[in-house]
Amino acid sequence: MRGAYYDQFDENTTLTDEHLRALQRELDGASARISEYYAPLLARSGNHLSQRILDAGCGNGISVDLLVRDGYDAWGIDSSSLRRAQWRDRQHRHRLAVADGANLPFDTGYFDVVLCSGVIEHVGVEEGGGEQYRVRTLPHRDDARRSFLSGLLRVLTPGGTLYLDFPNGAFPIDFWHNTRGGSARFHSVHEGFLPTFAEIRDLARQVDPRIVVTPVSPNRRLRFQQVRAHWYGRAFAKPMQLLFFLMDHSLYLSRSPLNPFLVVRLTKPMAAPTAS
């Protein structure tokens, strides 16, 4: 797997203090993603602890340690060679692999649940940093995203569940992709980078029209730690918390342009398509 990020990473490189702080924030965020959101969500959804779970885009791999601690048969993949250096600190590093979500090294129907956080928006686009964050949609974006979804769904057992989460392309402000963490990046809703609920639903139906696509409340998924470093983050923290609370009771709000961060559940059909 030739990763899109840090694929030329040299372990002898000295990381800056800002890089080290960013990696620590990532560790804290990855831990909260499982402990405060997905572990309770899986429990409420009736998932049995014996089930197999794949975290596709597991980053530093802490998610697998936490899920195994909770009793799940958990595995993780990521496409960055930087992660191999981080994974040495993981308790269950033998359950982690550098791999491409579209070509997963697992048997068909192997997992009951697949988690995929903050990955699909990076498929089929070209990004650049420096003084200003830049992103460009590639001509094959839809094909690449459809292939990525198909790869994740392939390893799901019939009736299994795929959870995708990512910033909402229908919301005009992106707090997650910029040269400074948590800073607001205003963008056109036609930018073509961040997906919308409708786009994910359409891609899933192209893979298999029987897939059930449902919005899920993002309440407790985000802590807005980096956004709070800015005045607007502090000003809107309470209203945003109220809005997220209301999403627990409204599927429309959860999928609407009022929601800055989507969580989408894709449920695989119980049986293979019938041959015509």
C-alpha cells in the first residue's frame, strides 16, 4: 500500500513541537471517538461483544486497543506508513495493517461492523498545505469513492453495519481541514470535497440499491477542543451543543445542512442479490 499521507516518512526525522502536539491531540480525540461515542452507540445498537469490528482508517491504532479491551474482536487498517512507527506503542499491534480500504486483506463477510471516520472525504481528491490549505477534485472521484465503499461493504457480513463519519459538505464551514487546527474554512457547497448525506446515499445505492442508509445523531461524537481555541468556537459552543442534543430526536436535523458533521449508518442486505 502506497499511502497518500506520510508515505515517504523517515523515522529518523525529528518532528517539531507542533507536530508532537498535533499527534497528542489526535491520540486524545481517537480515544474519545471510541469511549464517548462508538462504544456506547454499539451497545445501544445491540451489538454483541463477540462481534468482529474493523476500524478502517484507524490512525494511531488506539481504537483497536480500546475495542479489544471492551471485549470486541477488533482490527484496524490505515494507509499511512507513519502509523507503523506509532503502532509499536499499541498493545494489539498484530491486529493493525497498512492497507487500502478498497482492497482490504480480509475475507468477504469477515466483519459484523466497520467504522470509518474522517476518511472518505480524502478519497478522489488532491490536497495541499503550506500557507493555505488547497483541495482539488479529481476526475475519477466518484469512481474512487464508490470503489472504497464497495471494499468496506464487501468485508461486512450480511446484515452488518458500516458507520461513516465526516464533515458535512452541505454545511458551508469546515473546521477540520485547514493549516491551523480548528480554524474556520469557508467553502462552496459545490466544492466537491466534503460529501453530503445525499451523495453517500447515492454512492451506496450504486453499489447495491438494497443498502439502507440512515443518518445518525453526531451528539457526543465531537468535543470541539481545537475550535474552542478560537473566539467563534467559544461563542457557538453552547448553541452547537444544544443543536447536537436536538439531533438525538430528529433524523432530519442529523442529515440537514444545519449539521456540520455527519454520521451515516449503512446496513448491508441480509442476502446476496438474486441472479436475474
